[in-house]
Amino acid sequence: MRYLSTRGHSERKRFCEILLEGLAPDGGLYLPETYPRLDGAALQRLREVFAQEGYAQLAFEILSLYIDDIAPDDLAAMCKKTYTAKVFGNPQIVPLRPLEPGIWLEALSNGPTLAFKDMAMQLLGNLFEYELKRRGEELNILGATSGDTGSAAEYAMRGKQGVRVFMTSPAGRMSPFQQAQMFSLQDANIFNIAVDGVFDDCQDMVKAVSNDLVFKSKYRIGTVNSINWARLLAQVVYYFAGYFQATTSNSEKVSFTVPSGNFGNVCAGHVARMMGLPIAHLVVATNENDVLDEFFKTGVYRVRGGKDTHETSSPSMDISKASNFERFVFDLLGRDAKRNKSLFADALSRAGSFDLRDDPVFPEAAARFGFLSGKSTHADRLATIRDCDQRLSCLIDTHTADGVKVAREYRQEGVPMIVLETALPIKFAQTIVEATGREPERPSKFEGIEKLPKKVVSMAADVAEIKRFIAANCA
């Protein structure tokens, strides 16, 4: 299996090369040259593997289709080490439960940091440690988070040999619980950086450092954001697990509704669908930062920024530049790398937008690729949380509430709609109290976390400054 850049760089690389690299040299994102296609027999075999051997073995089978430069026994061992009841609190790992007629919740938030990001990040930590040990190298991870990615990365990498984590986040824009999860870590290889700005400023800093090939090479800069293909690949697995739990035969279809900010979570669903998983629709649910909803409804991708990025009660989705969106548009354009580069490297930097509304490819986003979208507001969020709590005896977090609200708009008779749960309610306690009048349940290991000492530095949204900080802490 070889990987190419969405912007046309001529070099083709293997999995373990791009595992440690992040962005391609031309600023593009990596994708496989082709998606493995599963026929009915292969899909049935995976259904039986999941039923008989569980999630870890399913993960190994799917990852093996994309990874041919790690010995199968080693890859299988990493999957088994990662996906255990001890780590994820349930032997099923991602149990599916009915919410109401036609709608199911897939629980992805039982990992160490109570968010779906653990599903990929825990595996990524093991992959990094394995490959760095094999090479005798070190890696400095530079990331940006609007909430859950940062804590999931830090909990996955803390104490790992040969790895440092430099995690940027927008100052004051995460929930107190999210902030405490990150800033309370005292591990020597973890560095938290609170940036004076919004998430997009953090993401721009990470991309700028990654695009400085000399600095990136000198300081061995890698990434755990969803621009890293390995992380997105790990997320593909739970689409298969959700499908197998919601159906009894491979002749049935399901749809997924995915709360979306950076487009990584739902892009994994796109990959699963391209592999042949019988997905009818992939429904993108946004909050007030509705850049993606606007595109799928109009064909116009218009980035907001700075003060135009709304601060909301589902803060992990307060994003206006969806990094992974480039992967989908590359496929939408028929893998025309030259045109894709003109949109993402030229039009976006020049005008902050691009327009496909009159392009013949735009209708294919829904017709061929199955994408639909919807938007949820703070009032919608409160009403959905309150309704699920009072009527259905199910307490959900703010982002999952955005998903449920939009899923109800697209529910289809005879096609299970699976909403991907993104976090546990305790991570957004203030809004849960506003909606229900009571505090959500808190796991005992997180009691008093907000009062722990904090290890964090403050910084302007300045690329040169973060380079100096990385260099100083790698000396």
C-alpha cells in the first residue's frame, strides 16, 4: 500500500513513513492510492470476526488492509493491547444502544479521557512508540486542540519513550473540565501552550511549522491531529463495528450522523463507505460554526476566522477551517490533485473561500458520496439534552446533542440512524446543569481535577515564538 498527497506531490510513501510525518511536503494530506474494496464475502467475514473475536481483531483486519510495513503479529499485538475492557471500560469497546425509534447511539467515549478521540489516540500512542523504538529515533508531536484532541493525545503519549507533546489550545475557550484534564498533567514530556486566539489560530500555527521542512526535519516534528492518516484510519473501524451491531445481514443499510468540526470523524465514515460498507448517508452535524453545513447545502466553502468563529456550548466544534475536508474534496474532484491544490492552497489563502455550486461535481457530494448536513444552536442543544434526559432517561453531552438534533431531521424508515457519541456529559457540566438542573455524573478518578496544579504556558499566536519554545525544550 502506497500513499499520495492530495496536492500532487510526486513521491509515494508507505504507512510507517507517513505515520511520523503529518502533512505531505507540498502541504497536502495523505490518502491511500486506492481504497481497498470489500465484496460481500469479505464483509461477511469481518462480521463474523467481530462477533466471534471482538473489536481488537476487527481493528487488526481493517488496519492490515492499509498497513504492510509492520509485521502482522506486531500489529495484532498492538490492537489487542489498545482495545481492551481495561482501557475502554466495556468488552464491546463501542456498544450500540437504542435511543428512540430509528435512532441509535454508538458509545465512543468510555476511554481514558471520556471522548471519542481516545479510540484512535490510544492506538496511535502504541504505533508511535513501536516505530520510534524500531528506528532508534525521537518524535516531537505538535498539535492543536479545541478540547478533546489535546487531552486524548496527552493521555496516550504521557510516559511514552522517545515522544514529546507540544499541544496548543485557544486560551479560555475550552470547558473547565477539558482544560483541567490537560493542564493538570505534570509529565516531563507534556507541554501545554494556551494561545491568545481561537482554534483556527492554533491550527494555522501547527500547519505553518509543519510546512517549514527544515525546522520540521531538524526537530522531528510530527502530528496527532486528524491530519495524521493513522488516526483517521483507526476511526474507520468503529463504523464497521456500529454497522455490524445495527444489522443482521450485509444487505441492510445504515446511516451515521456525526457531530463535526474538523471533519476527521466523518471523513473516516467516508473512507468506510468507499471501502464498500453499506452506508446510505453520512450526516454532518455542525453547531453555530456552520461552515460545513453551508457547503453541503450550497456548494460554497467559506472559512470564517477570528471574531467570526463563535464561542459555543459545544466548543470542540468551534472550528471554521476543517482540515480533513481537503481529503473529501480530493475524492469529490475525481482525485484531480492540481485542481484540489488550486482550491486549498490558492483560493482559500487568497479569498478565504471557494465556490463549487455550479460545478457538476457538487451534486455528487450527496448523490454519489451520501453526504447530508444540518445545524444545531445553543437553544437546540439545551432542548435536545433536556428531552433525552426527561423523556428517554438518557443524558448526553452537548456535541452528541447536536448530532441527535440533526439525526432526527434525516431519520429514514427502515434504515437505522446511528449517532456517534462524542463525549461524556461531565466534560460540559455547565451546559448540562443549564439544561437539566443537575450535575452530570463524574468518574471518581476525576474528582477535584479542576483544583489540581496546572502546567501551562501562555503564548501569542506567533509561529516564530512557538518554534523558539520547541527548540528550547528539545535542547
